[in-house]
Amino acid sequence: MSTKLNELDGVILDFEKNTDHKHEIDVSVDIQNATLHMKRVKKPYISLATVDGKTIRKIKEIDVKYKK
């Protein structure tokens, strides 16, 4: 039985949906052994910025007020 690469899209998308925001996925295909390798790689994660006491998870522009 042979599987085309585009038939694996559903499997990869399901794996990506089940991955949280702290990880990114690494997908590789070994053609010689006919295997699909998927793993979750932890992102470098530092959350120091807060707005109104809540940590910011997504990258967005923040207005910074400072005194001279």
C-alpha cells in the first residue's frame, strides 16, 4: 500500500491542532524507510510583559509610559 504525501496533511494538521502555544511542531519524512516523524519542540518561552496584571501571550505592540 502506498500513501501520497498530500494524504498525510490531515494527520499533520490534527497533530498541529493538539499542540499548545508553548510548542511548535517539527515534521520530517524519511523516504527511504517510508516513515513520518513528528515531534513537538518547546519554544524558548519568557513572559515578562504584562498588561493590567495579565501576561501577554501573543506578540503585539505595547505602549510604554516612562517618566523623565
